[in-house]
Amino acid sequence: MINRRRFVGSLAYGVCTAASSRAAAPRIDGGIIRSQIEALSVFGRLPGGTFQDGVSRVGYSDADIAGRKYVMDLMRRAGASVRIDAAGNIFASRSGSDPSLKPVLFGSHIDSVPNGGNFDGDLGSLSAVAILQLLHDLNTTTRRPLTAVVWACEEASFSGVALNGSRLAAGKAAPGELAVVSRGMAKAEAIRRIGGDPDHVERALIPKDSYHAYVELHIEQGGTLERDGVAAGVVDGIVSIDDYNVVVTGFANHAGTTPMAQRQDALVAASMLTLAVREIVTAEPGAQVGTVGHIDVSPNATNVIPGEVRMTVELRDLSSAKIARLGERVRARGAAIATETRTKIEMKLAGHNESAGAAPEVQLVIESAASRLGLATKHLPSGAGHDAQMMATLMPMGMIFVPSVAGISHSPKELTHWQDCTNGANVLLETVLELASK
């Protein structure tokens, strides 16, 4: 078990001490986190751009490869044993005093959406590496082994599919997935260029319960924590998502010669359905959300009544049953709208992501860690998807959120204050140390 007295008075790199009722405890220096996030931001930055201009470090790209090399160099400097699995995920391992115990797994991702920000994924990944560096510099061994991970291509930047590396590690690959072509290359080729082995991708599979727990630090990507003035979020779970493809069929006709009463306007019907989604989702209390995010209008001409609209409806909530019920209400309203507008509305479920609950025992450890740091916490769901939801199928999972300024993410304006980054890194540290001591 880790002996906290060994940290007292340490002047090692990346450590600062804070006065408290306890003896001086290990702390990650926020200046280290900031400098490494800023250094990583160079990979994928627009020519002549600055940190504030954001980053396009898309998974499997040259920028991603350069960023991964930077992070792996940090891992090796921290004395970790570094490997790339068959799916392209990066693992950095550190031995524990009792090798018979299951390791604690923690980390995030470093790839970004196109024209994204510098905190999504990066904070959790670099904080994980900082923990390895801290323990290495202090020559301290935890009871359980530790493994930091950087998941490959978390964002949906390759053929619109997200959680690429962690899904393969969880055994959730779709049939024929490695043959899918995006950005001019097959996924197998993309995995190979980041050091993976697509010919033996089954070797990336993580056996169930082979780790003690998984913890991920992440920016909230919403505005709840900042609005409530809370330093740390304890995630209850990652929402379930139902995606529907909707086709609205009307009749394309001349916009000047067709009387209003005789029109079968597909766009009018689609507009009514869009408003219906909002009305249905907000009609009952809860954190559920609904979005119409994509619309294609045909023939999309100034002087032609729209004859067809293809659109998406997305519903999210921690409860799969709730979004299924809301989906049926949207479907029923669509049938009524079709009758009213003399159109046809077809709504088909295109995808379902099951919700992933955080383990209560890991949540308690996170709350305890934040309390020791004097930080207020709040329980909340994650409305965005994360690699943690894949790990929840294999082991107890927990997530730590820190505030996002104005709730902005997936944008160059994405920002988390450096003090909040430091707080999150130290909550992760305390959480990992506690988990690793048991």
C-alpha cells in the first residue's frame, strides 16, 4: 500500500504541497499540466495559428501520429512500460507491490474533432501521464499496478463512428468495420499507420474484469458545473442514444403555379416534426434531450416546392426506456403530421447506444478524493459519449468532470480554466491512489 508519509517535503518534479489537516500530500503541479497541454496543441494547429485557434488533430492523421509520439515520449520519461495494442490504443504500465492484484486503468484520448479545442480528451490523458511521472519521481510504488491509456480515435471522425479504439478493446466491432473506407483509406490501413495490427485486431480485446477499475477525467462539455459554481462533477453515467433516420415524402411542384391548399410540401412537414421533437422532449421533467441535427431538402431549388426531406432525430437520456418511449411519441406525432400535410413520413431507428452507469463504489472514491482536496462535487450525467462507456462493459467505471467555460466544446473556443484543470488532475490522482491501495 502506498505510504503517504513518503511524500512529505518532497521537492520532486511535478509536486507541490498544500496545507491541510493531513500531512503534506502528493499534488500534481498545474503548471506542468498547462505546459504539456500547450505543447500537445502544436500538433494539428493551423499554420500561423495560436493555442486560442484550436486544433484539428483528427484520429489516424499525421497530426494524431505526431501527438501520440509526444505523449509516448512523456510516458517513457515517466519510467512506464509503453505498448500499442492491435487497435492502436496506447498503454503505459507501472508495476505495483503486489503483482497478483488487478491494475487500475485510467486515461482518455488525444484526437480531436476537425476545428476542435485543446481540452477535450487532452486533459484526462496528460493528467494520467502526470500521475505516472509523479510516482516515478518520488520512487513510490502503489499496491496495485497502474496503467494509463490513450484511446485511439475517440471522436467520430472516421466514417462517422466514434470510440474506435475502445470499442475494439471491448469487443464491440461491427462486421466488416476494418474494411470501411474514410478519408481515402480503409480503417485497417488507418490502424496500421498508428502502430496497430489490424490483421490480429482480436488481440486488442480486454478480458472482462481484468482491471480493478477504470477512471476517466474529462471536461464537462456542458455548462452545469460552471453555472452552479462546482469544481468537480461525479458522473452518474453516460447517456443512452437513439438515432433515427426520417424520410418525409411530399410532391415536388412549381412554386408559382401550385395553390397553397394543394401543396404537399415535405419541408413544411419536416419543420412541424422538428418542432414536435422539442415539444415532446420538454413535456416531461428530466435531463433528456432531443435534436434534429441534419436535414437534406430535395430538389432544394428556389422555385420548386420541396418534394423530399431526409432528416435525423436524436434522443439522449440515462434511461434507455425513456428515450424509447419518447421515440414512439415522435413517431406517432409524425403520423399525424403526415395526415395533416398529405405527406408520407417514415422514421427508422438507425442506431442505439446503451447507457453506461458509473459504479457506485468508484463514485464514492471520487467524492472522497474531492473532499480531501476541499472541492465541492455534484452528481450529473454525461450527455456526451466517452471511451468510459466501453470500459463500463468490462469493469467498474467512474468519470470525473471539471467545468467547461460557457459549456462550449468541440470548438476552438473550448476552455477550462487552468485551476480547474489542476483540480481535476489532483482529484484523478487521489482517486487512483485510493483505488490502487485496496
